[in-house]
Amino acid sequence: MLDKLNKIFSFGVILLLHLIKQVAEERTTRFWETSILNAVKQIQRTNQRRKAGGMYLTLQELQDTLEDAYDSALRQAALEAFEGRYDAAELKQRVNQKAVINQAIALIVGSETDLAIG
């Protein structure tokens, strides 16, 4: 179970990283879109219980995991967005954390798969 949680956390960082860059830079790239879709797919696959059915993480636990992953994603996004001109604290001012996490959850649970993106 711990391995699955670590995978979900790691893919959550990747997902949030690219969502943060999309919001901050008000643009997207095919690479970001592909990374977002791949991270979503891996989170969905990892969270799915194969034999027993259902999910390992509840919606609340998924939200908590993404909230934990957000700071790591923000620090990485600060290095990548705007050619690294902003540090994490400055980038944080440009991005609504709650909205990004909500978008990530919506993508993962599948209610906004087509929003992937843009």
C-alpha cells in the first residue's frame, strides 16, 4: 500500500507541476498536455483496486495527497516557468492553489477528461 501511495504522490507532483505552469504562464504545450494526461492515467491505474474493486484512496485522501504534493510541484514549476525568473513564493502569488488542486482532482476522477487541457 505504501508503494501505491508513493506512486500517487509522485505522479501528483508531475500533474500539479504542469497544471501550475499552464495557469501561471496562461498557455500550454503539447508536452505539458501529454505529461498531464499520462500522470492522470497513472494515478487512476495505481489507485484502482484490481481484485477487490474500488479505490485505494478516497476522494478526501486523494485531495490530501495532492495538497501534500503541491509544494514540491510549485518549487519545480518555479524552476521551469518563465525560464525560472520567479521563485516559489512569487509563483505562488500567481496561481490559485485550490483551483489547481480541484482541476487535478476533476481530471483524475474523470469529470473533466476533455479539459485536459487548455
